Amino acid sequence: MTLEEHIDDIRDNLRRKVFTSEALVSEGIVRRLLEALEWPRFNPQIVIPEYPVEGGRVDFALCHPPSKPLVFIEVKPVGKSGGAEKQLFEYAFHKGVPVVILTDGKEWHFFHPSGQGEYNERKVYNVDLTEVDHVESTARLSRYLNYQSICTGEAIKAIEDDYRAVSKQRQTEASLPEAWIRLVQEEDEILLDVVAEKTESLCGNKPSGEQVLKYLNSLVHAESRPKEIPLPPIRKKIPSPRVISSSRFVVTMSDGERIDHPVAADTFVETIEKLGLEQVEKVNPKLLSTSNTYRKFRQRGRYYINIDFTNDKKKTILDNLSNTLGARLLVESHPKGVSASPSQQEPQNSIGKKPPTRFVVTMPDDERIDRPVAADTFADAIEKLGLEQVEKVKPKLISTSNVYSNFRKRGRYYININLNNDQKKNHLEDIAEALGVRLNVKIVPKN
């Protein structure tokens, strides 16, 4: 049986409440998955049950080299894993173990014990075998617990990398309330404009700057503020009337990535950043500078980018940069509030939606890849072209670390599938051209 099949079978048994004790969880789930993850579970120097530590025992110690623990697994009855972290972390501390897992069979909590913060802040990921589909469960268990990956250090590095990503995300989320308060206190021009425009689109009446600011200030006062952050008093100045743009624009980069922010200035700045700040400075030194000499600007790294242009002028600047740098950019203007998706200019069905499509790939040896789901065709074609070769050509499309919200796993690689079918087609054609192979990609209606 494959790991996916084991997980599906375990999920069914969990739903039927077959595992009524800790011993059944250990034997029927933990040992079974360890074997599916290629651990030599009958080698008592590699998979050690009831591993003795100072003051107690750990249910399983997974070792490499033999008898040297790299992973501790603590097993609890189904639904009773809460509160066991302290003991497990103490065991890991005494032995210097880099990965600890707390599981009741249903939920698998992966921790980076040498990280900072409370126990829950050192949790890297939680896999619930009854809620997450087997694709995600398989990917996570393989990423963190595959025997070969543990032996090579790849799994431990993945735990460390994902811990840092989770920690960054936590810090970012903790800073969001402060950012919101600061924007209101500083009477951020773009924020006030966006709120005024959205209000006008909903009711047909545009609020004054004073009305918008008064409402936003009421939200700030209603929220609890972080006590450790000193905040200046809210200013009472009413912003002067300003002309609000009624359009935005959408940029499609040469790799198919779409940049589409509600505020045109953000789309403009992100596009310049993608083109390369240093390259843009050489082409248009008046557009950005390491010294802030602009009335309106966005800062990216050490550069200040001038945004004091109309949207038409921003579009012209990007078109000129595209031509000068030899980048394939598509810059389109759209009224605010109107969808700017690629399907706008494509045939639609009677209810206004684009008919569902898939695509067919004919490989250089005339093999046809035609899966019912376009993402599977896309992933199979990339695998046929050679995963390592594709990584060299498109490093943002495929990676040995899972950094994508939607993906397919092929071997040790994660492939980004969070793309529409047109973008998938463009990627495959770009890859084929870079690798010098003949590939025929056609988008066809779904049957």
C-alpha cells in the first residue's frame, strides 16, 4: 500500500472509532505510518519504543545513526493530546533532539523544540488525518518524517525553515493592529481615498474626508491597543479635498504572474520591483532614487519610488520600461470596481461565466497527456520534461520546499498549480523553448 492508501484507511478507522486506547494508536497508526514512511521499524536501534530519558520514557525515539535520537514521538489516546507538551519538551531538551511530535493518531503536532516562545509558538504544523485530504497529509508527513529525509537532514531543515516562516507570520499578524492605528493616525491618503471610493460605489454618495476620518478614528478607539506601543495623539486635522482616481490598471508579467491591486500606485510599484530596482534606476533615474526627493512615494528596500503621476502616465512609464528592458509586459487600464480577470475578453456562457476548460499536452515523443484536471496534466508534463531541468528554468514554479498554497508533489519536488489554465500553458511553452524541446499545448473545453 502507498502512504496515501494507509492514510485513507486510518481515516476510515478513526471515524469508526476503532482506536480506543493509546496502545491501539501506537500499533495501528504510529507504527503503521512509520513503516509507510520507510522507517525500519523492526530495527530496535533505529525505532526505539519506550525510550528511557531522565525522569521518564518517550513512546518512540527515531534514531540516526543507530541509537542517536533525532525525533521523539509522544503518543496519547485519541482526543487527549492536550497538555503533554511540557514533558515532551523537557525530554527533548535533555537529549538535544531537534524534532518532537505529539500525536493522538488523529492529529499530528510537529514542533521545533529549540525555537523561541511558548510551546504553541514552537509548533510548526498540525496535520489532522480526518480533516485534511490525503494529498496534504502525505506531503506534510513525507516532508517532516520520511526516514531518508531525516537521515540526510532534509526533514530537519524543513522543520527549521517552516518554523521561521510561521514565526514571521505570527510577528506580522501581531503588528497588523499597530499598522492599522498608525495609518488612521497619520491620515494616510490612500486609505482615506479607498474607503471613500468604496462607500461611493455602494450607495452612490461620496463621503467627505472628515466623515471618513471620523469613522476610522471610531474603529481605532473601539480596538484594544498594544500597551507596549507608545502612540501619539490622534490629530484632528481634516484633509483637504482631493481628486480621487476612478481607474486602476492590471499588469501581466512575462512569466504570467498578474499584479492587480485595488490602488494603482501599489500595482505600479510592485511591477517596478519585479522588473528590478537597480535596472529601472539605470533606465529611468528620475523615477526612483536612494534619496527621497518626491512628494508622493513608496519605499522598497533602499529605494524611494515616485508615484506622483496619473494612472495614464504610470501606464506609459511601464510600457516604456518594458520596451527598454526587453520584458514582455501587458499593462491594461480598468475602471475601479470592474473585474479585470483574463476571462473578460474570452467567450462566456449564457450565465456570464467562462466555460470550464482543461488542456492537452503532446510531448516531443508524441505522447499525449490529457488528464481530466488541468493541474494534473500540468504537473505530469513538468515531470516528463525533467524536474531538475525545470527548476533551473523556473525556480519560482517548482521547489523542494513547499511554499505554495496549491501544489502537486512529484518525487521530492512541489509544483505550484495556483495558476489559471492560460498561465499554465504559457509556463509550459516558456519551459519548452528554454529547454529546446518541441511541445504542443492546447486548451480545450472540458467534456
